Amino acid sequence: MLPGKKYGFDDVLGVLARRRWLLFMPLVVCTLSALVAAKFLPNRYKSETLIMLLPQRIPDSYVKTTITAKIEDRLATLESQILSRSRLERIILDLDLYRKLRERLPMEDVVQRMRADIAIKIEGKESFRVSYVSDSPTIAQNTTDRLASLFIEENLRDRENQAEDTNQFLDSQLQDARRRLIEQEKKLEEYRRRYSGQLPSQATTNLQAVQNLQLQLQTLDEATDRARERRLLLERQVADLETPDPLSPGALPALSPEGALETVGQQLDTARARLRLLLTRAKPDHPDVKMLQRNIRDLELRQQVEANDPGAVAVQRPATAAEGARQKRIRDLKAELQVIDREIQDKQLQEKHIRGEIGEYQVKLEAMPSRESDLVELTRDYTTLQTSYQSLLAKREESKLAANLERRNIGEQFKVLDPARAPERPFSPNRPLITGIGSVAGLLIGAALILLVEYRDSTLAGEDDVVRLFQLPVLALVPVMMSADDRRRARTRRSMLVAMVGLVAILGSALAVWRLQL
């Protein structure tokens, strides 16, 4: 190529005219090679089927399925399972596919070739298409049907297994939740049994019991006060009966409780009792007090005499009717006093018992705040476990319904909407496209050869080249004069070029045919 040379449109046309054989020969050779390759390429037939996802027959409001994966995710899982080597190898052996290829290549390469012939494409939200390419339309149809049935069967099996796995998982979780709930119930029951009466729920009962006991205590105190008042009254009556009339100085000593005769010791005791009672109402210088004191001194002397002389006989005197009635009244009053004393003693014991019960209830009420905090913690854990258990129980029941739904094959399932058919025309090769590609390749090869030759050509093609290169005017033009050897070498070069282009085209066509046959 001459330095600084520029090509215009006319120059390009001139180059194409001069180098037309370099453009025409690769075009013809590549086009013919593409026609031959397309002619001898084997026909490939494509059969496809459309599979649709049908919703479950039972409404979701009644039975909710446990399988919520999208069709894309489920299809990816099914595709990896069905296109596994074991499944495809079984299909190849059952349908006797790739017989010649199996004789030359290992099974792993044959399985890989079958994967390349299978195509899975999602169409819409709830359908997908499965296709298979083969040399035979019948084999393509049978293989596509087999793949479609595998997708349907594997989907049913996978959904059933997933439902069963979900059911088993929920069963195990439910058993664990039940065990923990029972343990918490036992802890709560033991706590309530241990601190019975100190629980916050028993506060009202305890307060009511304290109020009732306080009312009982108040009633008991009132009854005790009344009994004591009555006892004082009876004691006063006894004292009045036992005290003789102060105005009768010759009053005789009282009879014994049996209404007969009294000894000196009994008379002394009676006199002393009268003196004590009289001192409660009179002063020590009262005449009656002094008289009783003299009687007591006399009785003490008589008691000493009887002590010194055991044979002495007590002074006896007969008892009158009035004195017997008085002694009987005194005995009745003393018996009533004893009953009142026993009643007061019983009431005091009851009061002590009631106060002890009130103290116990007070202790329980004081311990309730601490018991409440412990019980709140236990109850909170129990409520959490109970809620979890109820939730798992509801989910387990739903899972059982979903599992039964899948076992009966009335859940979501795949259905062949467009069954596979035997193709009537080959899917490949696309012979017009191959021929067109060969022609375009020939044109590109020819253009590349022209560019290469033109780049290596440094001859002066015309007057313009001389003027531009040497800056000199052209006086005359000498035509090209080639000898016989030059013409022979030129023809040899063109022949070799055409042969090389043809050989390259033939080798490319043979390589393409070989690759398509694999």
C-alpha cells in the first residue's frame, strides 16, 4: 500500500473490479459448502408438552396447604431431581436412546448430551413447557411424554413427602412442648400446694377469714365480759348469804354444806370469809368487824384446844329450816360460779385459738407480695408454654389435613394441558439460515483477502498515484506487459488461493456436521 494513499468511492469500486475474483471465489465456495453441509446435516425433531399447575380442589379457607413454594422454586427442585444422572440413565436404557453414541462414548457423556437436548421453560405464573430434541419424531414424542410423567409423579411424591415431614416435625415439636408444659404445670401445682393460703388469689379469702375471726373474737370478748359480770354478781350474792346480819350479835356460825353440824375449823374458815367480805364494805373500826375478829380469836383458841385434846368433841347445834335454805342457795350459787368459771376458761382458750389463727392469716397476708412475684414468673412461663402448645396443636391438625389432602391427590398438582405430539417437520437444521451464513462468511473472507492483497500491493495503479507520491507531472502511461511466466505464476497463486478457501470451507462444514451428530 502506497504511503498517504486515500481511497474514495471510485477507488473502492476500482479495487473491487480488479480483485473481483478474490471476492467471488470465496463467496461461491462458502455458499456451496454451506449448501452441502445443510444437505447432509441430520434432521432434528422437537416435541414439547405444556404442563399447568392446578390449584387444590378443597378451598384454602377449609384446608390450608403446608407447601407454599413458588412454581419457579419447585420447578428448579424437580428439574435437578429429574435431570439427575440416575433418572436420565434409566430413561436412556428404557427407551434405547443414543444407541450409536453409547457405543463410542461413556454413559456420562451420553447423559450430558441428553441434558442438552432437554429444555424446560416457564410460561406464565402457573405453567411451564418441557421439550426434547431427537433424530426421530417418535422418540422425541415418547421421551417428552416420559419426562412429563416424571414431573407429575415427582411433584406428587415430593409434595406428599414434604407434607409428611412437616407433620412429623410438628409432632416432635408438639411432644416436646407437651412435656415442658406438664413439667411447668407440676412446678406450678407444687408451688401452690407448698404455699397454700399465701397466694395472691387467696388474698380476698384470707381477709374475709380475718374479718370473720375478728368478729368471732369480738363476740367472744363480749360473752366473756358478760360471764365475768355475772360471776361478780353471783359472788356478791354468795357473800351476802354467807355474811350474817351485822345487827344480830349472837349470830350463830353457818352450817356445813350438808346442813348438819360444823367443826371448829369449818367455823373458823367461814368466819374468816365473812370478815374478808365485810372488810370490802366496812372499815376496820366498825363494830361488826370487831365482833367477827373476836369470834375468830375464840375459834382459833378452841381449835388449839382441840388440837391439844383430840378427844374433845365439837360443839354442835341443830340447824333451823331457814339456815338450811340459805345453805342450799349458797351451794347452788357456788355451783353456778363453777359453771361460769369453766365457761370463762373455755372462752379464754377459744380466744387464744382465734388469735393464733388471726396471726397465721396475718403471716400469710404478709408473705403474699413475695409469693406474687414468684407466681407471676411461673405463670408467665406457663402461659407462654401453653400458648406455644396450643399454636403447635392447631398447626399439627392443619398439617394432618394437608397431608391427607396430598395422600388423596386432591391438592395442588401438575396436569398435562398440551400433550406431546410427533413433530411433522424437523426442528433443525435451518438450511436457509446455514446457506445465508455461508454466503456472508464467503463475502467476509473475500473482503478480508482483498484488504490483505491491497495492503501488500505497493504498485502505482495510475496517474494520481504518481502525482501524489512524486509531485511530478505525468508525461506518458506504459501499459502492464506480463510475460508467460508471470501469467502462469498469477494463475497458480489464484488457484492455490481458491483451493485454500475451498479446503477451509469443507473442513468447517465437516466439523459442523460432526458436532451436530454428537
